[in-house]
Amino acid sequence: MTGRNLRLSFQSIARCDNRSAAVCRMRHYSAVRRQSQGFFSPRKQLRIRGAACTMLALLSVRVGRWNRGAPNMRDREPGLFRKWFWNTYDYLGTLIVINILWLLLALPLVTLPLAFAGLFRVTGRIAAYEETGIRDFFANSRGDLRRSFLLCGLYAGVLILLAANVLFYVRLMEDWPWTGAILSGVMMWLIVFVCMTAVYALPLMLREQVPVRRIVRTGVYLVVDNPRRSFALLLAGSLVMAFSLASGIGLLFLGLGAIGVLFSTGLREILKRYEQGETGVLEEARGWRDLLRPWGYS
């Protein structure tokens, strides 16, 4: 029996109906066994039998999944970055205005916490599939502004301190090369870790009415429990910021708004792992055809 006949035999098994899959498997296995005995040596017959058994086992597992009604690839929930893209696309006009307002408030550094509070107020509602607009940028309570000022001051102080340590240990490399290199590397990784906690802490300050200490602690726990996703979010946000700075126009019109939607969407998707109940929000799976012709697939 040639290899082509073996492949045709296995393909015929895959086309069997689910109700008679077991009978078909036994019949074709017997046929393979009878036809192989007259053409191959005993050693090759054993190899063919082993390959046939392996193929039948894989097909039985696949048929079992079909019978249990396993979800199709099209029925799966869209990924984090796809949701981020569509959230940004749906509120593109609003995010352009929000980005300009953020830049105007961020020019004087004193009002930078106000800019962050308004930005993540809007992007948090976008990530939660809630109706939002420019008015929500200014709809912050005193508690929200207080947490924003404390959180921004805390992160600014920690990052400045770590950056100063990096510069100090880099200069130390002239006299103590290995010691300076190791300590400066540790400080750099601490900066990355602090920035990853900020990915969650900034959206969290407007998601829940909790003290700043609890917000920072929750951010640290999420980073420790989800290191890969946290690093991916930070890396994606850094790339968006780099492209925005390189183009200039992106920073003016969309850069910060897109980053805010990214962090808010990432926080929401990660928190789903820890929530017991269902969110009750219908999330539509959308593709590229919705981007080209959004009116034809509503």
C-alpha cells in the first residue's frame, strides 16, 4: 500500500459522519492492516500500524470536540489589542478633542493631574462600552482630583529618584565597573516595573473610589500576577508615544488619547480574570470589513 493510499484512507475517515465515526475508523483501520501486510516487511507494518493508531486517536479527539459543540474561531471573544483598536476607532473624533484638551492642561505642569483625571475618565467609559463625550472630561469630583494629584506626585517622585540613582551608578562605573553596571541595571528595571504599575494605577484611580495606597497596591499585584501582559501594554504604549513624537501630528491629535484607551482596555480585560460575575456587556466581534464598510454590517 503506497503513502498516497494511506493519505486517502485517512482523509476518508475525516469525512465520515459523527454518528458513524467509530464504525468508519474500525473499518478503515482493518483495511489499512490487510493491505499493508502483503506489501511491507514486518518492521514497516509495525510503523504503519503505529502511524494509523496515532492518526485515529487524533481524529477521535477532534470528533469528540465537534460533538461537544466546541466554539468556532469566529465565535471567540476578540483580543485585547483588537478591542483597543475598535474602541479608538469608534470614538476617534472625541479622542482628538480630548487629546488637545490634555495638551492644553499639561502645558503648565501644575494642572497635569487634572489632565490625567479627565483623560482616564473618558477612556475608562470607552473601555466599559458606556456612552461618553467631551463633557465627561470635566466631570471629576474633588475626590477624583485629589487622588490624581497624589498619584501623579507619588509616581513623579519615585521616577525622579530612580533616575537619579541610575545616573549616580553610571558614574560609579568609572571606578567600580561591575558594581556600577549591576546597580544601574537594577535601577532601570525598577523604573520599568514602576511604569508597568502606572499602566493600571492611572485607570484605577477613576474606576473605584478607594485610597491611593490601595490603588498602588492593586497595580503592583496585577503586574506581579500578569507580567507578560503588563509588559506588552507598556511596550505598546511606548511605541504609540514614540510614533506620536516622531510625527508631531500624532502627539497633537491622537497619541495620548489612544494610549489612555489602551491602558483602560487592558485594565478591564485583565480584571475580568478576577471578577466572579458576568459583566453583562455585549461585545461584538468585528473584522476588517467593518472598517471598510461599517454601514453594511450593522
